[in-house]
Amino acid sequence: NEGALLPGLLTGDVWAGTFEVMDLGERAPWCPSCAEDRYDYATADRPSSSLLCGREAVQLRGGTGPALDLPALAARLRAAGEVMANEHLVRLRAPEAELVVFADGRAIVKGVSDAARARSVYARYVGV
């Protein structure tokens, strides 16, 4: 029954036992993306980081620099620890942390709990 479907995006909070339906047909007047077609986070050219809650990991997002040469990075990192690589990413398991690097320079650093430490690990193995 088509009328039984909820329109929009359904989000749920399993811890609180609540859910919310966001109507995607309306534009929020307070939202820069909806009201002004500005996508600051998607187009940011400055490095940023986010602590991944409950994961002891930090996601690093670089600027809009050139794509990384993943095969060359994988070959260089093999001396530092266990490396797994494919056409999308390189993963290094080093004694101090696990590092997953994507071609666009984004990375997830596991085993750290703050952005400064994550940037230090990234700089040590990948470069600035």
C-alpha cells in the first residue's frame, strides 16, 4: 500500500527508543544548504577532523589536493607493519595505531582518541 509509506527520511535513536521523519520536500529556511545552495562541509578545502564516537578513532579530511598514489603508498608502508591495499584504500596496522587512507587523502586513524594524535600518526606514515 503506497499510502502506508512514510514520506521523507526516517531517523531513529535506538538508545532513546525514538524516531523522527524529516520531510525532504521542504527546504529549511535556517539551513545554508537548503536556503542558499551552500555546501560548506562538502567543499571545504581546509583540513578537518572528527572523533568517531565510541570507536577510539578519528577521521581526518584533507584539502582538495591531488589524489594519492595508493600502490606507491602501500609499497612504502610495508616496512612499517601489515598492509592491505586495493584500488580504493590502503590499510596499515602498525604497533601504535591502524591507519586507513583513501585516494583523496581522507583517513581514519584507529587506536587514538584525539585529533592531534591522529594527525601525528598520519604525518608520520603518509606525510603532510
